[in-house]
Amino acid sequence: MPLLILLFMIPLPSSSWRTVDELQLLSSQIGVLFMRLFDISVFLEGNVIDLGGYKLQVADACSGLRYLFRS
């Protein structure tokens, strides 16, 4: 069992990681999905979430990299 756990400690190759832009797009798509679940009228254009009177931009801090690289 300990040897099996050690296999998960081997880092993935860098080619398998998603880029920052892809993670930002994924974050904005998930945000829009949750808003639509609550019947909020929303439009997604790239990384900009349009709520009619307000426009939200998904920034680098929301890309999900913090979840991948914990120090």
C-alpha cells in the first residue's frame, strides 16, 4: 500500500498541464453554469460574464492555478 501511494507523488509531465487561459475559460464556464442553475440570465463571451448591467471578467487569480500548485 505505501508503494502505491508513492506512485501518486510522481509529477505529471508539463505537457499534460492545462494552460492558464484554458483554466480561466473553465472557471468562467463553471461560474456561468452555476448562475444558470439559479435562473440568472447570463451571457458568456470568452472570459467575460455579462449579467446585463454588470460585466465580470475572470482574472488570472481565478484561473485555478492555486489549486494545482500549493506551497
